[in-house]
Amino acid sequence: MKEIEAIYLKDYKKPLYCIKDVTLVFDIFDEYTVVKNTMNIIKEDQESNELALDSIDLELLTLKLDGVELESSRYSYEDEKLTIKDTPQTFTLYIENKIYPNENTELEGLYNSGDIICTQNEPEGFRRITPYLDRPDVMSVFTTTVIADREKYPVLLSNGNKRQCHDSFDNRHGVTWHDPHPKPAYLFAVVAGDLGVVEDSFVTMSKQEVALNIYCDKGNESKCTHAMHSLKSAMKWDEEKYQREYDLEYYNIVAVDSFNMGAMENKGLNIFNSHYVLADETTATDANFMGIESVIAHEYFHNWTGNRITCRDWFQLTLKEGLTVYRDQTFSADMNSEAIQRISDVKTLKERQFVEDASPTSHPIQPKSYISMNNFYTATVYEKGAEVIRMIHTLIGELNFFNAMQLYFDKFDGMAVTVDEFLWAMQEASGHDLTAFKLWYDQSGTPTLKVEESYEDGVYRLNTKQIVPLNVEKEEQKPYYYPLKIALFDEITYECVVEEMLIISKESEEFVFKGLKNGVVLSINRDFSAPIIVKQKDPKYRFLMMHDTNSFVRYESAQAYALEVLELLLAGKDIPREYKEAYGYLLDLDGDLSYKALLLELPTVTAMMQNREDIDVQKLISARERLEKELVLEYREKIIQLYETHHQPKNSEIDASSMAQRAIKNRALKLLGCLETQEISQIAYKQYEESLTMTDKVVALEVLENISQELSQKAFSDFYERYSNDTLVMNKYFALLASSKRDGVLQRVEQLENDEVFDIKVPNLVRSLIGTFARNEKYFHATDGSGYKYLAKKIIEVDKINAQMASSLAGAFKIYKKLNSKSQKLMKVELECVVSTQSISKNLFEIVDKILNK
């Protein structure tokens, strides 16, 4: 295997050449595509004599400099570089090459998704299309003509505005698109296919009309309504919140089934995983609708935070992704429930990013090196990056943040910049010194804040100590600077008597509050003001889950109290009566039903694993199952009543009230499922049969699969018969079966690989079946190692098809160093098998090597 080398941020150098503009012609045929690339190039470094263009798996046909075909002595093509020698100051380079989209299983560059030809170029896919300076700091004006068979590919799309239609190619036709905004190659896109379309328009705040088009497979047009509504809501919100309006005549979205990511923000031509576009009440869950709204908004918001202002290099990825995740989170909070959105965001952060922070693959939100850039599209860069932006907003305030964003947009429009430019804008507009805050970009791991309290004669003292973990290189790191929102509650009257934002900036600090009449209870890290772990000697979780006015802390306290109880069970003790009473208090709460559904959920096994070493997964699962069952037995009648009160099987609306009713009754049904009785099986089966929404059907199937083999088989057979022609719904089918807690799951997963619907080349299906199994703690961590062996075998297989998917699946092994010795040994055997495989991709090697050796 070729030696795999890392790329380092410290080695960044400016490009030696710039490409002023590029004209591309795509001549698409059944077996191949010919790409004609004309670039006007300027030498930026007068000492340079060679232009090295990135190029992977391209068949060169023609190479001309200023109209003259180059002799072989003037260029070389090796090691993924096309090098042109003896270049003048300014010149035009013409390259014609052939590519084979139907053979491209990596789904990077130009490839086939079914009968649709499309692209994915972030981060480094464009070099698979044509030789180019494939780096984000080379920004060019693109003009693109796409030519193809008129009948097979009636829709021809690229970036920018449609400038000309060509109809003089016999049975072929072409369309020319021009994007006036300079952009890097990673934002380039082409789509060709026989597609259905949903059309609409939007008038911007400067009265410019924008044509909105969502393209999809024919027959799915009716499933694009929610996506279109979400797009228009996002466009309006960005104008009102950030004064940003859209800047082209067209905004096109295309939904494809085969896509490595969720979506891609290509300028004016977003390409989406169909999972985040297509939805209706009979095939999509409430969570699907919410996800579509969020991702549609995210990609639209990239138009300014990512496209108009882009990254200088890929080490700056959080500059666009962390900022845009923060923007889509606040959009979703404004569109729906702020409290539920915040809890949802933090749940995702803790279950994905905190796990990553505690693993051998831990890295800062601005990594310092990488082997494969694809491996840094992580929860750290995205979700933790968003938390870092949120902290800046908290520190400088709403008005200052708005002014700083305007300065950022005005100063750096049309440029490729770094996080330093962003932080400069935040400081310049607010007057707040963020020098110390920059550590959040440079350090890895999740910091802990140790808290000690004292109260005497009306004076409350809060002493804090930062515990900052070593990085993966075992080096010490510095104390952080961050906002910490707190409140103090009178322990007798339950009133909030103090509410403040503290600034944590030193290793140890003391904060004093005077004039308090009674003893107080501390509510800390309200709204999750900083992405930290709080350690208290005697936290009052019971008080806070019953009386705190901050919705996040109340939820967090309920989770933390349950984790304390689970620790008692693991130590062989009983469930305290006080906890059962507190849980019963939550069952009796009035108010927002969606929020109540969250309060009633128990911690996941993943949450139980955090902050533990020498993990025995099966013991954690048993403890959680015992806690859930005892609570449900205690409050069985109340939970059944909760279900019956809010079960409305004929309601298929997706308004907030209807979704809240479904949330609480399905929480009740899931809880009741642990009883595994015939009565509950019949209730679940009746819900499956009678309910109109996919939300209700999926929950009913989940409950049935875990408690009743007979009714589960009956319901799943019906489900398969109804939806086997709908790939998006079949993703749910595979995921439900792969997450089952019944015996024999691994064997059934292996059988499902042979199902005619399953295709290992389609990322969504791989994620649904194999990826879901890897998150099935009970069977992935089977004591005989069979789960590890299965996943390792599939990773090796997938790596030969799609390296990005393989490295993503390998993330399931990140917990390796925290497992007990027996599980570690079993997992190590499989990891060593993967890393020793001949011709392993650099994507996969980087992940597995870190897991084994860091």
C-alpha cells in the first residue's frame, strides 16, 4: 500500500496560480461523459514555473495551452497531479478528458444515482471530473454547458442563471448556465435526468423575483410540498434575522437517492439526499418533517455562510459548518419550540460529540492535521462548532452579534477566509476581547467544571475549578473562557432569587452572592450555555426536575437523576422511593405535551457509557431495562391513561398540537412496551392498523418487534407489502429490524442483506441496516464478539465500494478503549483485521489506526 501521509494546517501556502474564469462543457453519453475545460489562468507567484492540477482517475484526451497542443515533454500526469511546465504569466489552458460516471461507486465527482447524473464535490470531488486547482481558496467564475440525449435527460442543470438553451443537436440538446459569483470548485454542480419538478417563486426584500424549483423522481412531486414551504420560510427568516437576501434568478434543489451526505449547498443548485426532501403524512414521521425543515434551511443559509464567504482551507471547515448549524438551530427554534429545539440539539451533541471527544478520534473544531478530509465532517466540527458560535452570541449579546455578522458579511464577501477573520469581526463590532476564547478552536476534549458550594448567614459561595482533559497526544491543555448561566432558587419558597451569567476564565474562581434569606439550590449551565460537564458534590436533581423554571435544566436534571439511580442499580441497590415519586410528579405535569414526552424519557445506554471506564455494555442494558420496568409497573394505569387520552389515530395533521399529542402517547406506548404483555401487544398492533401517520406506525412496529414475534411478523409483512417500492420508507423497515432487542437480530440482518430492496451501493440503505445494527448496543456488543466480527466484515466490503461510508461505519468502534478487557480483546481482533486488509482506503485507515493506537 502506498504510504499514507497527513496534511497539516501549519504547512498552508497560498495558491501559486489563480483561475480567473472557467468554461465547462459536459457531453453526456450512456457509457461515459466527455468534459471540455477552458481555464483563463494567472500566475500569482512569479518564481513558479509549474502548474500542478489535481486529477484522479481521468482519461486525458486533449491538452492545449493558448490554443497550441502541448507536447509530452511540457507536462506529466502522475501521483494524482497533472503538471504543466514552463507556464507564462497569463494563459488559457484547454483540457478535454473522459470520465465514467456509471462506474463511480465512491459517489464523489460526477456519478449516477439511478437514472440521474449528479455531482458531489465537497471536499475534493471536482478533481474526479476534470484537472483543476481543487482547493477552496481558488475562486472562479463558472460558465457551464450540459449536453445530453433529449429524451433520457430532458432536465439539464448547473450553477447560477440559465443563459441559453441549445436545440440543434438532433436527438441531443444542451443548456448553458452562468454563475456570476466567484466560487471554489467544491461548490460546482451538474445534474442531468428525467425529473419531475415542483415550481414556486419568492420575492426578495429588494423586490427581485426568484424562481424556486425542487426536482425529484417523477411521481414524487406531491412529497415536495413541505420542502418548498421550508425553503420559503428560511429565505424570509434570513432576510429578517440577518438582512441576507438571495442573489440569483434561480434556486434549484434536486433530490437523489444515492448520496453520501445529507445535502450539499452548491451555489444555486443544492443536491439533497432524498431523505431530506420527500415527505407526506403517510410515508414520513414527524421527525422526518422536522429534519427536512432544518436541512433545507441549513443548505439555504450556506448561500452566505459558506458560499459568498467560504473557507480558505479545509482546516477552517467549522467556519462555515459550525456557524451554519447555529443558524439552522436558531431558525428551527423560531419556527417551532425553542425549549424542545435546545434539548434536541444538546441530546445530539452529548450522544455524538461528547462520545467523539472522549475517544481516540478526538480533535479540535479546527483540526491541525488530517489524512482524509472526509473524516472531518464530524459532530465536533458541526455541533460543537455551533456551540462555540452560541457562546460568542451569549458573551457579546444579540445586538452586538447582529452587528458583527453584518461586518463579517460586508468585509469578507467574495473571499475565502479563516476563523481568525470571523473572530476579528465579532471583536471589532462588539468591543469584546475574544483572545482567550480562541482556545475553543484549538483544543480538544470536553472540559469539566467542578463545583463546590457553601451557604452561611445569607451568603452563598460558588467555587469552580476547571478540569481540562489531555489531548489525544497526552499533552496538557489550558483553562477555557466561557459564559456560564446560573440561577439560585430559594429552597423553601421555590422562587428564583438570583439569575446571572458568570464568566469562567481561570482554573479556579469564587463567586459570592449576598443578602439571601434562606438556603438556595443551584441551577447551573442554564440553556446549556457552555458545552461542558458539570460535577457537583451534592446536586439537587430532584428539586430541579420538579421546580426549575429553565426548561433545559429541568430536563437535564431528570436525566441526571435517572443516571444516579442507574448507578445504584449497577451497584446492586434498589431504586429510591424519592426517585419514583419525582417521576410520578412528571407524569402529572400539565403544559407542553412534547416537552413532557422528553421529560419522561430515560437516559440512553450511550448516555450511561459516558464518564465510565471498563464498560460492561450488557450490565448497563440490564440496569436500564430494570429501571424502566419498575417505573412502568408503579405507574401502569397513569401511563395507559396518558396513552388513551392522547391517542388520535385518524389525525394526520403536522401542526404543533397534533405532533405533541403523538409525541406523548408514543412515549407512553414505548414505556408500556417493556411489560411485554399480550394487552400491550394488542394495543400496539391496533395502533399500527388504525393510525394514518407513519409516526404512529413506526412506533407501533418498534414495540411489536421487541415484545411479540407473532404480531411483529404479521405487521412487518403488511408493511413490506405496502411500501417495498418506496426506498425511503424501506429505510425505516431495515432500521426497525436492525435495532430489535429480540434474539436472532444478527442473523436477520444478514438475511436482509439479500432482500431485493437492499443495495449495498446506496448509502441510505447501508446506514439503515448496517449502521443501525452498529448502534444496537445489545447485539453489536454481544459477549461472543459476533457483532464486532460482522461489522468489521461489512466495513471491509463497503470500503471497496465507498470509502467514505466505510470510515463512517468504523466510528462505531470509537468506544474501544473504554470497554472491559474481554470486549476490548474481541474488538481489537476485528480492528486489526480491518487495518491489515490489503488496499484499505486512507479514509478507513485514518479512523481505525487512531482507534487502535491513540
